[in-house]
Amino acid sequence: MGVSTDPRLGLGLGHQDHPLLGQQVRDIASGTVGRLMAVVVEEVPTHRGTRRARLAYIRRDGGGRELATAVGNIEQFDGIPGDPGKKAG
């Protein structure tokens, strides 16, 4: 039994597929660079109650705790890891 490619069904446990999964990305809000580990739909508290949000989880190259950010805040990063200001090549 394979993983469904229907984005409405997800990958299980709230996880969703994303074209950048497993790749180097940058969070444009914080400048954090790391590998996209998961995209998850979660209930997020707001001042008006809870709402569902798609969150991207990024793990820095050095390891440690994963950073959660909005999926819309991530972009592919093809620079030099550890130096978000420099491009490779």
C-alpha cells in the first residue's frame, strides 16, 4: 500500500505532502535555513478561539529543535548552508 498523492488526504497524522520536503529551505520571516522536515495541519490558538493552520517544520543543519513557521513563509534555498546571505557557485 503506497502513500496517497491526493493533497486532501495527506500523509497521515496530519502531515501533508509538499514539493520541498527534505530539501534545503529558508524561512523568510526569521531567515532560518534548514531542511523542511514536515508540513502539518494543526489547531492553532488565536484571540478568537482556535483555527486550522498549515505549518512547516524546519530543522537547522546543526540539529536541535525544529522551527515551526507558516507554509507561505518558506522558499527553496540554494545558498551556502550556515550563511544565508551568500549564494552557492
